[in-house]
Amino acid sequence: MFKKFRNFILFMLFIASFINYIDRAALSIVAPYVSKEFNLTAADMGLIFSSFFIGYALFNFVGGYLSDVLGPKKTFGISMSFWSLFGGLTAGTFNFTSLYVVRVLFGLGEGPIGSSNNKAINNWFPASERARAVGISTGGMSLGAALTGPIIGFLALKFGWRIPFIIIMLLGFAWTAIWLKYAADSPEKSKFVSETEKKEIISGQITESTVSNTVSLKYFLKQPTILATAMGFFASNYILYFFLTWFPSYLVMEQGLSVKNMAIVSAIPWLVGFFGQVGGGFISDFVYKKTGRLMFSRKLVIVVCLFGAALGVCTSTLANSVTIAVWLMSLTIFCQYLTTSNYWAIIQDAVQGKNVGGVGGFVHCISNLAGIIGPAATGFIVEFSGNFNAAFLLAGILAVVAGLAVAFGVKPIKDIA
């Protein structure tokens, strides 16, 4: 089925991100049922949505470090098992406190996914294929988010809101069993990859970094390139989590859709986003092949698309119908997702292999602070203003500021003088 074994690794990473986002987005789909049963306000739900990111952001960094030490195979396997367990335990919650605690632990389990995914791709793919590989592997996230509405909405209407979480838990356990049996940390450690493919991968492991492999993780974390990349990723994730957590409720509260219709309509921006998630890597790799400028190709996609996302999210305040709102949000998500694979590609291009996991974890941690701040801030904005306009504008302003930071701050990292 897979002529090159690295494509099997890529397929498994794609499925992992697919399960990850069905897990993560499921609560936003059943939020109207949960808030009614537990008697939760908009501010309460904002805190619940944000609780996931407390554990998640912390273990982005921890998971990145572990992927350098233990390797992506073990780190990913442990992570998937842990988050699947606590995703399933969501079905057993009974009030605000129990749901809050479970969501924190659920986020903790998911924390290593981004950096472990990045470490696996860094180990398994030559530089000329990395951006598209990241795009494809993380494309499962937007596809998972797109299908969450119809799938979780149907299951919730048919069997109640708790059953979907148990089903998703079982899918996670099945994935883990296959991953641990067939995956490896690198081509050199796999018995399934050919010698020809090993040579192809190893010979393509180039970088624009001039930093020696003995430089510490701390040195990289102080570099403007890494900090600017983290800022861009933060703004991108702010928009992403704003939509992931609040878009379904926005459709019900402000556009007047029923839960049934919301579950279907909410899938549209994520389906569009899927093409952005995959396409961003292909565009970046194409620009690199044409220009020979590795860092420039990543920056170009990020800056242009962050400005595009800002335009989409800000004009969403003018939407006076469901159709206009959905298509403006689709444009925003499409642009936002075009940037995603390129943050990871910058890290891979600028950092030596032994620190890729740690630096990736640090950037991912900073970016996911947006998940703590964004949903909670949106909840309070909606509760006190009575609408979503200020929340839309705030997301757009952050995207513009971050785009400028990437444009002027991201450059190849030089060695210690």
C-alpha cells in the first residue's frame, strides 16, 4: 500500500491528528446540552473551553523535550493513551468542577502531539518534503474538526451527549496499538524501511542553520527568530481556538440556528480549512524549489495569510446572515491553516536535530497560551457586551501584529560568536 515507509508514518500521524481534533472539538458541539444540564453561563463555558489548554500548553514544552529524549514513538504512544482515557472520562462528569478537572488532564495528555509530530517528520523526511509532510499530517486536524459537527451531533442526538466521548476513546486506543507495533523513531531504527529510502532521507536532511550541534536548547529559545515564530503561531492559534470553541455557540446564539443545523453548518469552514492545512506546505515547498530560499518560502506564506485571516475575521463583524458569516469564517480558517505547517517548518529549518523537539515544544507552548486566553476572553466579552463583535476584532488585530513580527523578526539563526 505504501511504496515508501515514511508515507505510512505520515498516514498514522494524519489519523492521530484527525482523532485529536474530533476529541478536542466534540465538547463545543455538545456545549448547548452540557451548559443546560450543568446550568453553566457563557463565562462558565469560556473557562471550561480554556481549561483544556492549561494542561495542553504546559505539556507542549514537556512533550517536546521528551520527544528529544525518549523519541517520538514512545512519546506519541503514551500521549495518545493518556488523552484518550481522559477524553472518555468526559462522559462521567457531572458538574462544572468535574468537567474542568477532566478537561485539564485531557489537555495534558494531548500536549506532546505537535512537537512529537514535528520530531517524527524531522526524522523521517528530507527538507524538501517537510512543509508538505507537516501540512498533510496536521491536515487531519481540520478534517477532524469538519466532521466533528455531523458525527458528534448525530451521536449526541441519537444516544445522548456522553456516548461520543466513549467511542472516541476506543478509537484512540486502537491507533496506539498499531503505532507501537509498526512505528520507529527514525529510518535507522525501523525494520520496515529499505536501504534506498534510508539514504534518500538522510541525504536530504539539510538546514539553513549555521549553529553547531553542540549548542544548548537555551540558546535557541532566546533567538528573535524563535520568538517571532512563536508570536505568529500564537495569533494563528488564537483565531483557531476562537472558532473551534465558540463558532458553534455563535451560530446558535447570534445566527439563530438549531443545534441540529449548527452541527451541519459548522463543518463548512473546517472542510475549507483542510485544503488550507495541506496546501500551505505544498505552496511553501514550491516557492523554495523556485527560489532556493528556505526561510523566505516559509515567511511568505505566513505573513500573507495572517493578513488574509485578519481581513476575514474583522469583516465577520458585518455579517448579517448565516451564509455570509460562514463564508467569511471559511476564508479566515483557510488563511489561518495555510500558515500552520510553516511554523513547524521554520523550526526544522533553523534548528539542529537534537533540539528540534525542545524548541518545537517551546513554540507550541507559547502558541497554545492562546487557547487559555482566547476562549475565556471571548466568553467574558460575549457575556458583558451581548455580542461577538469585539472578540472578532481582537483576533484580527493580533493577526496583523504577528504578521509584522514574522516579516521582520524571522531570519536564519547564526552560531554563537
